[in-house]
Amino acid sequence: MSIARRLVLLGLALLTALVLAAPAFAQGDAQAQVRVAHLAPDAPNVDVYVNGDPILTDVPYTTVSGYLSLPAGTQQVTVYATGDTTSPVIDTPVELAAGGAYTVAAVGLVADDSLTAQVYQDDLRSPDSGNAKVRVVHASPDAGPVDIIPRGGQALVSGLTFPEASPYAEVPAGTYTLDVNAAGMNKTALTVPDAKLASGGVYSAFAVGTVFADSLNVLLVQDNAGTSASASATASASASASSMASPSASASASATASASMEELPDSGGIGTWVAMAAALALMGCGIGAIALVRRSFT
């Protein structure tokens, strides 16, 4: 085999290696979308850290933040009472898949040491044209299982227990009145009027508050809104709310706010630079080989 032919083959091999390596390099930048929800009714305002870096500060109860891009993999989420960095109330690793979307929620009660981080996997894919998607998250620690029923329709969710989330259900876009009933009972404990579900919208309805403090409420949040604002549906509780109580009940406080977020730097930056350097080296080898071939024929 001539030298020229060998150089051509070498150049083609190096260029092929570059093409095959590109997907592996791209994986170093794989990201997941994560938002934080403060749904613990008796917890104070909190500061939220990821891998030791603060991402949210002075976050009040009922806040549902916008999404933050984080590298896929294991991320350590730590929550402190605002201003205190010595005794975390939540400190837990969270596994994030590339391309996934997640809600990390503080749920439970400080009073009975049940405060914990609950991770919900979000589905931001758009529904069919003319439809909306909605799910329900049961975040009321002293309420028993519930049914969620659109007024005049079939149950959207049945027997949902704390702290579970229902699957997303696809429904025609429109304005709904939602009744929250104790599971299997016809008595309405909480009504959410004028819940507007827009065509193409993806929503989470967070049932929050406690039966004990008569503070049950529903936060209706558009998951695919692309902003840090949370939309709160106005709910009214009826006298039958006591029928929803679970055996343990504690007092709670209520407030509504939203918090802004900043993008956290990618801690995997070194791997990205190494990948770029390797790609440039391969490309240089390919170009050099082609140049040598051209010289051999001149």
C-alpha cells in the first residue's frame, strides 16, 4: 500500500473517531431541570443549597420556584432555616437523570419530626392539541386519602395519600371547579373554583395546609410556564374538612410568595474541557493527514 493511501486511510479513521466520540463528549454537559417547593406548613422560611452552594434564600411556605438547570447525576440538596447553616432540616442526595424534570418538595411537619424532602418526577411533554395535563400532589400531612373530582365529571384522582403524587391526566382545556373529598365519601371538604387549564398547559395541583389549623388550600402551578411564578387557585374549605383528618394533627401557619433562582455552575467543567481538547486534537490530526496527502501529489 502506498504512503499516500495509508495517510488517506489514517485521516478518515481519525475523522470517524471524532464523529463517534461526539455523543460521549456531549454527555458531559447533560442537564436536568429541578425546582424547589416549600410545602411544610409549620416550617420557617428556609435557605436551599445544592452541593454546598446557595440557590434560594429566605423562601417562605407555599413557594414553588422556577426550574434550575443542574448537571445530571447525584446532587446533594440541603435545607436550613433561614440564616442558620449549622443544623440542616433536610440533607439528602437526589438522583437526576439527563433530560429529566423534578420537583424537590419539603413536606411534613417540624412538630413531629416528619419534615423530609420528597422528590417528584415531572412530565413537561405537551398534551395533544386542545388538551391540558394535570396531576395532584397530596402535601397535607394530617389529611387522609382524598378523591379529586371535577364538578359534574368523573374522579380525576382516587384515594391519593400523603405525600404521593398522582400520574398526569390529560383533560380538555377549560375552566374547572374541583372538589376535594375524603376518599370514598360524597362530602366535599375543599372546593377549588375557576381552575383554568389552558390548551398545551401542564399543571400540578398541590394540596397543602392542615386540617387541624383549617388551612387546607390548593396551589395550581403551571409546570411548563417557563417562569419562577406560581399560580395559586383560590380554595374554600367546608365544615366537613374534619372528616379528612388523619390520626396525627398539628397547627400550621400560611403564607404565599415566590422566589427567584440563579443557574448553578456546572461542577463537571473539567471533563468538558478535556473533551474539547481531545476533539480538537483529533480534528488537527485529520487535517494534518489530508495536508500530507495533498503534498505527496504535488
